[in-house]
Amino acid sequence: PVAEPDGLSAPYWEGLRQGRLLVQRCRHCDTWQFGPEWICHHCHAFDPEWTEVEPHGRIFSWERAWHPSHAALKGHGPYIAVLVELPH
């Protein structure tokens, strides 16, 4: 729940700050994946690339959380958690 300024998820958070949605895609097998990993979940190639996608999808579920699920979220509630399928 906390942005890592120099960690594995840094491109994701920087993209959000710029109004862009970035998701990892393997350069070798074209598999999409999220959350961020150092290797592809499908072919195990290293260093998947970050690809911009349209921020549109189908909402499968959502929930309003009244109590923080992590200490970093204390004082930031209530908040909405949404499960979205992207067309990619």
C-alpha cells in the first residue's frame, strides 16, 4: 500500500503521478502481469517491460474499507478497493 520511490514498483507509481497507467508485459512471450515482478510469471524471462494501457476496464467487485488493512493506510479511510479486469 506504500509507493516505493526506488523499488520494483517505482515505474507504476511514477506513471500514476503523470496520469498514466503502466502494467508489466513480457518482451519474450507478451504475457501481461500485475503486481510487479522481476521475472515473467509465464516464461520466467527476466525484466518484464512497463507498458502503458488505457485506464478502462470492467469492474468485478468493489468494497469501501472503513478500517485500515495496513498501518500505512491509517488515517486515510474510508477508501475504495476495486477489482478491475483490463481488456489487455
